[in-house]
Amino acid sequence: MRRYKGNMNGERYLANASPSKREVHDLDNEKSQCQIDEIIRAGHDRPFNTLKEARDAGYDNCAWCIGNSTR
């Protein structure tokens, strides 16, 4: 579900900018394990319009909503 709070303005991809996580989530395929609301509450949300932009910025795929995590 796309969000319009925190740093999000309806973008499809939300990256968890926490230094210990550094993963990107697909909000159109969100799973309960992603804990998106917790990421936003902690202020670690970074919006991206494309998966390529997030990957180019150094974020790994979420194992739950995108798959193929490299961790």
C-alpha cells in the first residue's frame, strides 16, 4: 500500500535507510514482514520511483516483497 506520510509521497518503492538494513521494499507487493509503518515511524524511509534508482543508490532487495536479496 502506497504511503503519504513520513518522507513518502505515493512512491512505489520505500528504502529502509537504517545503516543496519539498507533494503528496498515494493509497496505494491508489501508483506506484513516488511514492517513499513515501523520504518516510517523511525524516520528511516527513503522514497524511490523505480527499483533501479534504489539499487543504484546501494539498497538491497527485501527478501519478502521483492525477493532475490543478496544478503
